Amino acid sequence: MNRDVLSGSWRELRGKVKERWGKLTDDDVVKIEGHLDRLIGAVQKRYGYAREQAEREIDTFLEDMRSRVEPASRVTSPRDPAA
């Protein structure tokens, strides 16, 4: 999941972000507005992480979210040889 997808899916992801990083305030989540750099900064600030650690955690989180969405979004038809 890249920067554009984060921005485009922010409404759906913000609840998951709050679940994952519970120290983020509602105000933090509103200010992030789907911007990856703002999310990294907020995680750094609330958890005292180095930028690299925050980036790794967020990358892992986004990959997990993508893997949950992609298989569910694949629709097969009866004619699909992969089905």
C-alpha cells in the first residue's frame, strides 16, 4: 500500500490506525488526513520512536491492511480458469 492508497483509504483506515497506535489522539488522527509523513511524525512523537522504526511499523501495518483487502476484492467468474 503506497502513499496514494493511504490517502484514498484514510476514512476506512483511521479506525485501524487508532487501534494499532492507541496513544494517537483523535486530534492526531484528524491532522494526519491520510498523509504518510504526518502519520510517521505522529507515531514518532507519541511513542518516542526513531523515524526508521516508525516507518517500519507503518509499512508492516499497511502491508497487513493491503493483504486483508486484496484477496477479498478479487472476484472470480465461473469462466475464470484460476477459479
